[in-house]
Amino acid sequence: MDLGIKTFATFSDGTKIDAPKPLKKHIKRYRKLSKSLSKKTKGSKRYEKARLKVAKFHAKLKDTLDRFSA
């Protein structure tokens, strides 16, 4: 079994389960945050702020995935 963002779960026999709606909303925000981070200069204060935002988002996303999979 493989857990992902676009398809929530993919089993070894190839069956796929679509992601729940709240998870789909998070994808757009993740794209925005990661794009913002990639445009920053490494080592700057703004880069660190953006990196922390992405890290917090990853933690929330992990909690969401854990809640749906349990």
C-alpha cells in the first residue's frame, strides 16, 4: 500500500482510492508555499521564514493523512 497526496492510497493490485476533499485543498497551498521558498536566496532570513512555513505545513499534512488513514 502506498499513501500519497493526489491518490490517497494505491494498493499492490493497482486499485486507487482518491484523496478526501480537505486533502485536495491542501495541494494548492503546498504548491504556493514551495514556489515561494524556491524563489528565496538560501541562507537569508526570508528563506528561513518560508522554510518554517513549509515545515509547519508538512506537519499539518502528515496529521491530516494520519487522521484519514486511521
